[in-house]
Amino acid sequence: MGELPAARVLSADPQVHAFEGFVSPAACDWLIARARCRLTPSYVYDAAGGKNIISTARTNSVASFTLAEVELLDLLLQFRMSVACRRPLAQHGGSRRASL
């Protein structure tokens, strides 16, 4: 995977950065192929109702994998994202979910 590419700031508040060439095209294709058949609407937390709901205002999806289905590349990418974001892996929401 090599060194991290330089971050390009897309937004200062909230912080949003782009990393050109962060993952190889082959790795992206592999991840997309694995996730495509598992995509479901993402949940958001409804503070008023005290539970997770599917919001009609959100269009993102999530692909879930069990611990037994997690591959080495998944773990390496989680680590790479952690380093790039300067955040511990624990703040990534677990290694079982990848939002697309």
C-alpha cells in the first residue's frame, strides 16, 4: 500500500479530506464486488424515538460482514484509514461495516 498520499482539504468544518490514490483500483474493484450484493439502507439514530431508523432523507448504504468474513485487506485498509485520519481504530465503528 505504500506511503499515504497528501490529503486535499474539501471542507474545514466539518473536516473532510480526499486522498487521491489512497487505494489501488484493483483493491477498490475487489471491495465493491464483495459489498455490492450486501448493500442495505443505512440506519441513523433517532434521538426522539431512542432507536435506529432508516431515514428517507439519507441515501447512503452499508454492507455488513461477520467477523469470519473479514479479509486481511479489510483490516489493512481500516488501519490505513486510521493512520490517515489520525484516529484510533476504535473510532471507525468496527471492522464489520463499510459505508458506501
